[in-house]
Amino acid sequence: MSDTLIDVRDHDGIVRLTLTRPQALNALNSDLIDELERVLVDLESRSHLRAVLITGAGDKAFVAGADITEMRDKTPQQARDFAARAQATIKRLESLPVPVVALVNGFCLGGGCELALACDWAVASDNAVFGQPEVQLGVIPGFGGTQRLPRRVGPAMAIDLVTTGRKIDAAEALRIGLVNRVMTQSELEDYVEELTRQLGGNGPQAVRSAKQAVHEGMDQDQDTALALENSLFALCFAGDEQSEGMTAFVEKRKPSF
């Protein structure tokens, strides 16, 4: 790992981000949030970007939460500013045009859970622990948890988690739809390789369009969303990817995107 707070590795457009504050269980402080913002701005400018994978250093924590030591003595205005900055950065992650995948290892609590919720999907190791325990500290989730959690798991389960502050294991997270898969730590690394192959073999613009259709369509009525899908489907036929993909299928070979 480098001296920076985020290790960035690019494998043919599949970028892996590792948050590197293991001594603090990768807790989100101002410095880490600022660095994540800078990394995301750089990723937005990469035309070859195909996917982003995000994880935490070590096997104890994805992100154990926001840095309580830093937050403890903030005034209401300072707390508002801190949360607004974190919300904007996490929204930037969510808004990347390519798939964003959380690789959750260990504790994924508070701000860490909110970071994972901003990803398109999450895969967890079997030692993962999830929760929004902010009420146990006398506050509420401030990085988007009260909004993204009910959209992921439903309002009843979200209110359960954010008002009790209880923690759940990987098996329950899978059952309620918070994560997509659960596997051992070693299998998680194998999954990264498999996912890299899968995403790397697909049409990059088609993948971006598919994500756009899902994200933008969810906030619209069905007829409007279907019209969006139709427009994006037609747009696929305006570039080289569709021709190469369908020609390769007919010729029984792998496409070259």
C-alpha cells in the first residue's frame, strides 16, 4: 500500500479502490472523504473506465463507520457541513456511469454501510457485520442511510435497523437484500477475478447504458422509463459495439470490444 489513504489499482479499466486506514478500521474522516472525492473526480475523466470495485484494507473492516473522535465535538453547523461533504462524495460514487461494486470484508457500519448502499451491488465475506448504529450515539445516519437503505431493503426493515441500531450478520444481510452474495474471504478474491473477466468481456457503452436505464428509470413512471429504455436501446445501434457483438455471435467467436 502507498502512503495515501486510498490505494488505486487499474486493470484494463476495472479499477479497484482500497481504503487504507486499517488502524482505525478504515473509518471515514475528513481526510479520507476528501481523498475519495479527488479519486472519483479522476475516475470520471477516464474514458476507458469499465467498473469500480471498492473495499477496505485488512480483513477486519470494510469501513467501521465515520470517525467518532473527529465528530464528537462538532457544532450543529460543523456537523451539517461534514455530513453534506460526505453525502456529496458518496453521491459522486453512486453517479459514476459504470457499475460500482462494494466488496465488504468485516465491519460495515454507519458510514461504511452508507458507502456500500451507494454502490450498485455488494458482495460480502461471511465475517461481514452490517448496521446503522448511529442512534446508539445519539444521532441518526447522516451520509444517506435513511434514504438509500429503505430503497434497498424496504421501509419496514430500514426503520427497524435505523431505530434499534442493531447489527446483522452477512446471512441476514443477504436475506433482506442488502447484499447480493456471501462467500468466504478467499472466495471473495476469486469473485473479483471472475467479475473482472465478466465486465471486461461486455460492451462498455452497453454496460453504461444499462446502468443509466435502471437508475434513471426508477425515479420515473413506467411509461416514461420504458421510453428511456427504448431510446438507449436504439442508441446502442449507432456505434460499433452492437455490430461487433452480434457479428461475433453469428461467427461463434468472442467479441472484441
